[in-house]
Amino acid sequence: MAEPVLEVRDIETSYGLSQVLFGVSLNIAAGEMVTLMGRNGMGKTTTVRSIMGLTAAKAGSIRFAGTEIRGLPSYRVAQHGIGLVPEGRQIFPNLSVRENLVATAVTRAGNWTLDKVYALFPRLAERAESMGNQLSGGEQQMLAIGRALMTDPRLLILDEATEGLAPLIRAEIWRCLESLKASGLAILVIDKNVAALTRVADRHFLIERGRVVWRGTSRELAGAPDVQRRYLGV
């Protein structure tokens, strides 16, 4: 595998006295789509929060493009080139689509512009002047992805990428993520749609009770129904 863009090694994270992550490790290379899967409450979002500096990991290493980022505040992590599409989308409800996108745009010249986001998600161009709270769930998710892209990331992290979305919208999100991957963007996805993930992603990390319990390729996961039943409830 190519040199990892993100390398997480043996991180441990707690909320107060309650430890949630116990030595979680994973890695992602440029142009690779990797998933983190597991049942609810097993540590997926805490792993994302640890990577982003939103919840500090108390041990281990988080390296991005060869630089240690564990311990940095979240805004510094983002500046290094990690874009987050958070669970629940968290768009600004009282800003227009265009204002939501411009609000997070990098000040330097980047790869992503309004026109490029609109080309990826034509529906956002049509709704450019609509307020965030006037959008459907699918449109809000497109906006959340577009907003993260406007930070010009080298790694895109999506927490619950298609949760609660209609099948046609889910298919569009997966299509766009495949396009982003083909452009060389590294992508870390949390989602429950095993069939879609084994079709579009390269590798998978399964987490249970704060530990990575299985890792492998899409072919290996698709051929392991016992693993899916045990750790994903499929």
C-alpha cells in the first residue's frame, strides 16, 4: 500500500473515567476509501472525534501526512487538510446554501470552488439561495459534504454518510464518493450499508467495544458472512 495519508496507532480515548477506545489503529492512503463499521455505541464516532481533536486521545499516535496531530485543537487538525462531515450534518440552518459553503472555504486558492461543488451536486446550485432549514435531508447531506470539500481537504471523513436518506439519495451520495475517490481524495466512511460499502470501499475496519476486531478488503468482508453477523448484526 502507498504511504498512508492518515495513520492512527494504538489510540486510547476516555470520557471522564469511562474509557471508550482501547488501542485503536487504522490507516488510509491517498485515493483510498476505508470504512469503520460496527454496531451502535462501539466507538466509531469517538474514533472520529479523536482524529479531529474534538475529544483528546490520551495515548497513542495520530499522524497525518507524516505529521503528528494528536493533541492539536480541532481547528488546527482541519487546517492540516482533514474535512469532516459530522453525524447529524450540523449545517447552519439560518444561512443559505451558498453562505454555508462560503463560510468554511479556505482563504488560499484551493482545488474546490463553489462551481466545482455545484457541478458535483447540481441540486445545491438549484437551491443556492435557500436556507439550510428549508432543505431535505438528502440536500442537507450534500451541503454538509460540499461544505467539507470547501476546506480543500486531503482526507474526507463522513460519520453516518447515508443514515436516514432515501435510496435514490443514498445512491447519489455513493456515486459522488466514488468520484471523489477517483480524483485521489482519501475517504474514511462510517455507515451501516454493508452492501454499498463493500462495493465502493477498498478496506474495512470493524470495531467492537472500542477495539478493532477485524480488518480486511471488500472481497474478504463480502466473503465472510459470519464476520458480518458477529460484528455488524447483518
